[in-house]
Amino acid sequence: MKSIEELRERLNSASCREAEGRVADWLVERERHYGGVCRHVPRRTVSPHDPRAGDVIQNGGMIGGDRMADHGYAADYAEFLMPFIKRPENRIVLAEVGILKGTGLALWADLFPRGRIIGLDIDLSHTRENIPHLRERGGFVNNEPELYEYDQFVDERARVRKILGRDRIHIYIDDGFHEEQTILQSFASIHRFLAKTFVCFIEDNPHIWWRLQELYPQYTVRRRGELTIVTRSPWWLNIKRRMGLARRRVFGSR
Ligand SMILES: C[S@@+](CC[C@H](N)C(=O)[O-])C[C@H]1O[C@@H](n2cnc3c(N)ncnc32)[C@H](O)[C@@H]1O
């Protein structure tokens, strides 16, 4: 099952759990289709604020295309993306920070053919080089991704405001530098631009959930292993929190 139309058709007749399972399988398949895991991708441009030593930056390299199958995030993505997938008529705005070769962008563009797909990275060269390959594989037939330079170490609010105009972000994905400082700075840069209904996925950091919950008590922060998921809390929970009646906890942690 490759096309999103086929997937949506199958979702209509499925129970909630079945539907999530089908979306998860589809996400795994699409990630592989667009290249799957890539390793040893050289760091060509890094932030001037990057604290790592020069030899650490030069050696090793980056890994991508590994979120759905290798990290096993597909089921969580399926669960929290479902409300947006079920309403294809809505033009969602999705922003991914840390896009490497653009595998994720191609997948999101398939999933949200009417969506605005925004890629943000300190180094856009790997994505730009790989876009012809992604197109050969059928990527971006319905919508073009937008690419912008972005540094997670700095306050990028002004840039985000300019990029979005009157749009607001429904889906935000942080797969960039993965450290507390960058995750929090980047979240601070985008959080005023989140839509009324939104979901944020912050990948590959098992500790950041509590800092986010502490700093943004108005949101619900869930920890799923190394993945953190942020959504807007229901109004009644915020009232309970203000009155000190709600237990501060991370929902669905496992
Ligand atoms: C793990 S890779 C992203 C993998 C990609 N999301 C995928 O699914 O294939 C990390 C990315 O974060 C970017 N990055 C590193 N430091 C950054 C920074 N300070 N600001 C923005 N992006 C940064 C790197 O250039 C790289 O593209």
C-alpha cells in the first residue's frame, strides 16, 4: 500500500488501533522507500555556537532516515498524527528541524499532499543534493518542500515569524542537535507560532520531557522512551493545574 489515498480508504473501515497500525506500517515503508537509514553523513556546516571540539565534528558523521523503523517511533507518530491524517481537507503546516537528506520531508509531503512542508537546518546542502533522488522515487509530486537555514542554538523567533506569515504550525518535529540547550531554544523559537491544535515530536532525548513540562505547564508532555510528545492540554486540565488540583505527571510514559 503506497499511496496516501489507498491508506486513507483503508483507515475508514478500520478500528482505531487497526488504523494506527496501518499508518505505522505505511510510515516505515515510506521511510525505507525514500532511502531508509543513512550513516556517516559528513558535517559540512555547524553552528558557530556548537560546543563540540573540531575533531569530534570532523569524525563520525550524522545518521538519518532512522526514525520510524530503527528508533521505532512509527507507532507513536501514527497515534498522534491520526487527527491530522483524518482531516485531509485541512492544509496543515509541518515544520521539521534537522532534515539531513530530506527523507522525512518526502514522507511528510506524501502524508499531507495539501500541507505546507517546511524544512529547517543549519546545513541544507545534503537535502538539496538528495532532492533529485527523492523526486526519482516519486517524492514531492503534490507539494514542494520549503527549505530554510536555521540554527537551534540561537533565538530564531524573528525568522520563524517571517517564514510563517499568518500560518501557524500544526506539526513540529525536532530531529536536530538533540541536546537540552538546543531543544529548549528551538522550542522557545517556535512555540508562540503553534496552531490551536498541534503536536510536537522531539526525538532522541529521553530526559527533556521534564524540562519542557516545567517550562510549559500549559501543555501536556508525554515521554515515550527517547521520544517526547507535546500537545495542548485540555482547558479543564489547565484550570485544575492553576488551582493546584492536578497532579503534574507525564502522560503515557513507558
Ligand atoms: C539526525 S540528523 C537529521 C535526520 C533527519 N531528520 C532524517 O530523518 O533523516 C540531524 C540534523 O540536524 C542538523 N543540525 C545540527 N546542528 C543543528 C543546529 N544547530 N541547528 C539546526 N540543525 C542542526 C544537522 O545538519 C542534521 O541535518
